[in-house]
Amino acid sequence: MNDALRVWLAENLSRGVDADVLVRELVRRGTEVSVARAAAAAARVHPAVLAASERSRLGRELRALMDLRSVLSRQAGARSRVERVRGLSAPEFLERFYLPHRPVILTGFMEDWPLMARWQPHALMRSHGDVEVEVMMGREARADHDLEPEPCRTRMRLGDFIRRILEGGPTNDLYLTARNFALERQELQSLRDDLRFPTGFLRPSSAHGAFKLWIGPAGTRTALHHDLGSVLFGQVSGRKRFWLVPSFQTERVYNHHSVWSEVDAEHPDPVGFPAFEKAHIHEAVVEPGEMLLIPAGWWHQVHALDVSVSVTFQELDVPGGNTWWRFAA
């Protein structure tokens, strides 16, 4: 037996596949019966395989628990649309949505904030058009732009950038994203004065990345992913469509790298990603002035329907502060 077959044998034993089944497959692949049986017997008691088998068993139990949670969600009448609520009080927000780990759209939440006038694209061109900002460009030429953003970074005047997105039509090529940290530029600090921090929802903070600006044309897309903390996503101008999948269905979204999924939630491939067919997809279009709660770990994919200005917050004014999903080392 070569090393590749030994690795295959150890992996499948650790996954709980019956040894006799594996021996028959080894024989079918040309291994002598006695050699196959001896290799399987030795591998079954190898310390590394025993440790991997225990970890695999725990993984299977966890997946079974998540499947149970999915069934209960379906039996409870899991909605395909995210609930929209106007005038939600802070205690209701905490008890009905943040703590139960459920998304919600807070309609009219930002309608009286100064940013609803001052952050419109033309207003930003007039007030801050000469400020040089970093943006992401050339995204359409790179399928991996979400995973490897560095080659896409470029600088230009904010006014030139906004003019391009207003005149250029739908595209995913040009986008000012959270990674550009525009609101942390000294020249754009005054924009923070247009934010509001309602008690029980948002907490003022000077922490790096506490709130982030997004500006882009119609057609910008963010692939299916999850955040490590809950996010309040505010839409200032234009509309964005969201596809959300519950955190307890992570097993169904083909999480292939860090917080990213290979699945296109808008156009899923049932052959390449069959488990995704059982995922509970919640759709929502977030309108200007609305705020969407994206619970930590909830998978979401985003598509801008119009030229769009958005702002996101991660400093939530909840007891103990925002709770984070911390990966084990």
C-alpha cells in the first residue's frame, strides 16, 4: 500500500466508515486481502486515528444537534422574509431579536439622522469631493477579490469616485468598502457628527472599525459570508438585497475559507452544493433609512440594487457589549 491509500484509510476510519467496507475497497483497488486487513487493523488502533475518530464523533454529534435546530426552526414556521418592525423599543429589540439571535429590519430607524441628507452621493461630492480616499477597483477581473483584496486597493478623489459610480452604470468593479476605513480618515471625521447612537441599540465608540462606510454603484456584490459579531447595517441611499442563512446551518453553506462560503445564494448550484438546498434562506431588501440586524454567525450575501451608501455598526448598546464568535485555536 502506498502513502495515499494509507491516508485515505485513516481518514475514512476516523469518519466512522466500517473497516470491512474499506478493506473491500482496498482489495478492489488492487491491494492483497491480507495486506488490506492488516493495514486496517493497524490503522484502527493508531493513536492519531483514535484521536481523529473521537473528534469526528463529536463533529457528527454537533451536526446532528444543528440539524435538530433546523427542524425546530422549520416547525416553528421559519419565515423566508425578514421581519420588519417600526418603533421597536430597546428592550423589545434585546428580548425579541438580539438575544434570540434573529435578524430584523428596523424601518424608519435613521429617518431623522443628519446623514440621510448629508451622505447622499451628490451631497458628499459637494462637501468632501476633494478628499482622497482608498477604494477597491478591478474586482470583476479577480474572482478572489473578497479573499485577496490587497491587489484591488487604489486611491482617488471622493468626488471622482462618486461621479464614476453615478455615470458608469451597474458594475461590481468599483466599491468603497468597510476594508477601506474611510470614516477613520482625518478629512472625513466630520461625517461622524451625522451619526446618532440611540440608547439600547448603538454605543458611541472610538474603537477601530466601530462603524464603517460603504459606497458603490448598482451591481456591487459581497459573497456569502458571516461576521464574528452582530452587525447593525444601515442603508442611507439606494437599496440592497440580502440573502441570509441561520448560523446553525453552517454545515450547509460549504464554508471553504475563513468566514467565506463557495455558494452563490442568489443562484445556487444544486449539483455542486446539494446540502444548500436544505438551507433556510431569508431574503430582504433594505430601504433608505432602515437598519438590519445581522446576528453574529448568520451567513449573508449582498447585492446593491441602486447606487448605494451604507453604514455598519458593531458597537451595540447591549448588556455586556456585542457578543463575539471566537474561533478556538
